Amino acid sequence: MPNSIMVIFPYRHNQTWVFDDERMELIQEPFVSDIPEMIDILVDGIANVDEGFKLLFSANPFPGYQAELIWLRAEYNGHWYYWDKNKLEGWRLCPALFKYFSEPPNKIYCKAESLYL
């Protein structure tokens, strides 16, 4: 996989985290199955976070990453990832995952940042 950092801008909509990425034809794409709980931990301390934040992610570690999500298994056309530090599992839907990765990465590294840095 290429060594690149991708970025999306999640925000709250109808009490859940979603994101838009017009380049990938994704509008209000929801995070589901315990991924919102992971996001809540990542964004703890970011002011006005419900308005949105910047989420950087990559299949490779990068300086300052906050979370290392480890691939566990495939299920229902999606993939489960585990955040060992917080003992959480979350499921990511394949159609959106495959917009960013040609195959599910063994690990996904993430970092949340304020929109107002």
C-alpha cells in the first residue's frame, strides 16, 4: 500500500458521526458499530467538535497518530478492527473502506485534530 495520509472531516448528524467526501461520492456516510465510541475517545478535548474535526488516517504509522486499529476479521461485507489501548472493537463497512484502500489494511492509524488549529 502507498505510504500516504488521507483526511476526512467527520461531523455529528442525527446523533451519530458522519462524513462527506465528494471526491469519493460519499455524502453523510455514517460510522457504525462502535466506531462512534472510538471517535468520541479520539476527539476528547477538541472544542466545538460536534461542528466537525479533521481525521487523518493511513495504513502506515505517522508522527503523532493516536490510535492503531488492528484488523480482526471480515463479517457481513465489512471488517472488524480492534483498538488495543482502549479494548474496543469497531466494524467498518466495506464499500466506503474500499474507496480509500484497495484491500482492508492490517492496521489503520488515526489522529483527530481540531478544524481550528
